[in-house]
Amino acid sequence: MNGRAQTYIRTPDPISTAGITAALRGRAEIEVVPAQMITAETVGVVAADTLDHGTLDVLRAVRRLGCRRFVLVAAVESDSALIPAVELGVRALASRTEATGHRLAQLVVSTASGGAAMPPEVLGLLVKQVTRLQQTVLAPRGIDVNGLSVRESEILRLVADGMDTREVATRLSYSERTVKNVLHDITSRFQLRNRTHAVAYAVREGLI
């Protein structure tokens, strides 16, 4: 990537595209590339009036070109599209008023390096939506927001405490087969090698 952050720009109109391109192209740390030069390292800069389902469609279209991480320039008027946007790769968000060339360059470089930058009010909306998802969808099914069920979390915690399969089964009044199946499900879902790797992963990610 020659030490510069590659970026591909997608906006709803040619004037906006020209404006953002002009703001970024002259910066030494940024390389603006056309669609045919997109790689998995390219940061997509997508501009829209508001973050809505139409904007999500644009993000999906640019993902199909190869971009995996995005800086989004748009207003956020509701939280309905926030989680889907993050799932699609949005790592930074700026309003049109704050999207100066300097600020966009900062966000592109940060995103290219694996960083993320969301305004406090957007983070607040995101937290509210995650909380609502946990309360109305996950909790009734016995699943936590981290993707583990209550039973899975209990078993992992006991394994982390040094218990073997029989001891875990006795403590929780499960069969040994059930404990083995649960651990197998966890290692398969998170693509882990074994129970030790599963415990290390869960501790590192704050799942237990």
C-alpha cells in the first residue's frame, strides 16, 4: 500500500464526489483509487444525506467491490440502521458539517489502521439499540449479547476455574455428554482449536 491509506469514494452525486476527492487527493497520507483498484485494505468513504436503508444498500454495493471498512459521512436521525451499518464495516462516522478534508483524512488513516471513531451521540444510540436487542430478542432465548447462552457462559467459567468435564457436569447437574457437546459447539462457532483455546478467547474478549 506504499505507506499511504487507500480510499475509494462513493457519493450520491458527481459534485459531492469531486469535492471529497479534491479534499483528499492532495494529502500525502491518502491515495484515492478507482473501483478497479480496490483491495481488502481500501477504506471506502461513503457520503449520504442520512443513514437509512438506502445508505445500507450503497454500503453493500461497495462491499461487493472489495471494501471491508468504511468512513461514513451522513446524518444519523434514528438508530434503526446503526447495527447493520457497523456489521457492513462502518468504523467511523462524521456529519457533513464536520467532514473537512483534514478530518476525513484523519478518519481514513485511523480506519485503515484498524481504528474506529464514532461521535458520542451515535455511540449512545448504538448502546440503546444493543440494549433493546438484548432485552427483546436475545434474553428471551437465553442468549447474551456476546453470543453465548447462559449455560455456555456457566460451563466456560467453570472450565476456566480448572474443572474437568466430570466436575463441571456434577456442579451444574448436566451429563458429561452435554458438557462436551456445549464445548464443541463453542469451539466450532468461534473457530477455536480446543477447550483451552476457548477459555483463553472468552477471557480475552470479555465473554466470561
